[in-house]
Amino acid sequence: MILISACLAGCKCRYDGRSNPHLVAIQLVEQGLALPVCPEQLGGLKTPRPPAEIAGGHGGDVLDQKARVVNKDGTDVTWEFVRGAWECLRLAKLTRAKLAVLKSQSPSCSVEEVHDGTFSGQVRPGPGVTTALLQQHGFEVLDETDLEQVARRLGPGS
């Protein structure tokens, strides 16, 4: 079992009410190999919602209370992002997930870089909040560019 960003599985849970469907992600869910999760919804945020970015760092900094997650309206949504990350961790442990495949450039799910909190399109290196928490607890986290590789790993006999 793996966790997978629900937007990649076709769920309309992005901030703008859309999804980022990826055929391999959908197939993994249909085969019962992946559990779709949306940390932002699990944290209590509605869909659609104003876009949010990490101000002052990356997801690890948010968990260390050195950075905040704010939406475009200026509302601090740090608590909801942290709560959603902990819910994803709980689900990963409950399902004995081997790894997570999450959406790039998301303030929750990104593996390599996050938007810098200025809503200018600029990014900085570092993980999103959920990715940082999962990694701190020993989970492997990949982004959607690795889905084909993951599907091969989860193939027959895995």
C-alpha cells in the first residue's frame, strides 16, 4: 500500500476545486494498491479555498514553528496544514504504507520545492509540510514524476 495525493487520483480537492489526474495514480487506486489522501482537506480546509504558500521556509520549518503557511488573503492556515500532515501520517501507519507519492509544488505535498510565500511564482528548495512529517518518520516520499517507477515496484508479487 502507498499513499497518493488525491488530486493525482482524479479527486477534485485542489485549492481551485480541480484535480491533477494521472492515469497511473488512478490505476493504482483502482487496483487497491494506493490510498488517496488530501492533507489540506484532512486538516479541515474546504474546497475550493484560497491558494496557500509557506512563508519563511519549507515544510520542515513549519513543523519546527519557524515558518507559517498563509493563504493569498493573508489568513494563517498553519494549524490546518500541520493537522492534515499528522492525519496523513496516521493513515500511513494504519495502512502500513511503504511510501507516498505526492504532488509537486504543493505546500503540503511537494518533495523538492515549495512556493516562497510571496505568491509571485518563485520557489525555494524544500519539502511541503506533509512530506516533511512523513520523511521525519522514515517514510519514502516521491513526487508524481516517479509514478511509473512506483507502479513497476508495486507490480505482481509485491
